[in-house]
Amino acid sequence: MQNVRAIFISDVHLGTRGCQADRLLDFLRHYESEYLYLVGDIVDFWAMKRSIHWSPTQNTVIQKVLRRARKGCQVIFVPGNHDEALREYSGIAFGDIQLINEVEHTTADGRRFLLLHGDEFDQVTRYHKWVAVLGDIAYNTLVWINTYLSRLRRRLGRPGYWSLAGYAKRKVKSAVSFIFDFEDSVIHAVRERGVDGVICGHIHAAAIKDIDGITYVNCGDWVDSCTGIIEHMDGRLELVEWIGHAIPRALPGPEPETDANEEQAAPLPAAASVES
Ligand SMILES: [Mn+2]
């Protein structure tokens, strides 16, 4: 168990088959914190309208969070678009969990971060909801196919975990430009608020990077990338990719995704294949 100052997670999508509750639980067991921020799309009420997949492990996740809150960890829940019904209750606390649509967090080294889920900066969900619904179904299908692929990989003795949805997202150019558009509009909006940075989620693409003097942090997700952000006691933020232990990462730099590395990654990229 490692003591950290804060944990930031988003896009857990409890209630869906894609939710990797076991990995999240393992991650939570590894870190003890003073603050736990749930940055939206924690419970997927949207997908649950179609079908509900609620496993005992998903229950354990909820119990673990409630237990932390009871034991003095400050748990703050910023709702997302998949749990937007909760947005009406912004400002109130249920149990020991604070519900709030936008909140500021000051790191130990004094940097002010605005926390929001981020769907308001996603032009697709905002103006073309039906595209988002189709994308959502396509994405869930990819995640679903991936569970069979993982089984096949295991049978073939291939080590590690490989994400088809993650692979598709990296490969599809429009998805890449979508991510840049999203980041740009978040940064643009946050600059006017006079904060040092922003911590969001929504696009399932974890990141910590400086964009024109603003620190852009995205918590990632627990559907295919299994990523979260931790704040160390000295205020340093770290992106953690969890595969039973944290994958050691290089310091954040520019996104390496260009045409140049397209061939070398195909057909089965080994990037995520770490011995576990
Ligand atoms: Mn979202």
C-alpha cells in the first residue's frame, strides 16, 4: 500500500460488461489517499438503459469507495454525461461523498486545478447526440470483441493485455484529431478561469501534458486502458497505467502517434504486452 495525496479516476462505466472492476479494485488497494476524485462516468446509467451488467466486483468497488469516505478520505464525485442524472444534485453530499459538477483542487505544491468531466467540450456529444450513441455502441462492440481476443491471446500463450479499442483509437486518424480538438477546447475554456491546469476525463485517453502554459490532465478510463492519476505527497502528478502493477512510464512528452510508426505497430502491437 502506497500513501499518496490524491487519486483521480474517471470513466469507470460501472454497470457495463466493459468495466474492468477487478483491475480498478486492485489499483485502489495499492494506493491510500487523502482525496479521491471521481471525475465522471463512474456509473453508466446511459448504457444501463439498454442492458445491465453488474458483477460482484463492481459492488466491491462501490463498497470500497464508501468505506474510504467513511474512514476520512475526502471523496468528491464530479458527474459525467453517462451519470448526468446526478448533476441535478450538485452541491449536496450523500453519505460521505460530495457531489459537485465542477470543483477546484490545489496540489501540495500550490497549483490550482479545475476538475470537470469534459463532455461539454466534446462537440459530438454536445451537438450530435445520435452520433455519440452510435459511437458508444461501436465502442462497446470493440470492447466486447476484445474480451474474446484476449481469451484467444491467452490460449495462444501471448503475454499481457492488449486493447483492440485502444488500438483502433490510436489508428483512426479522425479519432486522433478528435482528441486534439477536445484538448484544445478544454484548454481554451480553462485559460479564462485563471487556474494552472485542468483535470478531466470523458475521451478515454489519459494524459499529463503542458499545453501553452496550462497543465492538461486526463484520467483515462477503466474500460480499456486502465489508467488513473495520482498526486504524490509533494504535489507531483503521475499517470498510472495499471496491469496488476503500474507500468513504468517515460516522462510525459509529445504524442508519438504519427504515420511513421504505423507499420511497425501492425498487426499486433507489442507495446502493451508486458509480462505480468
Ligand atoms: Mn463521458
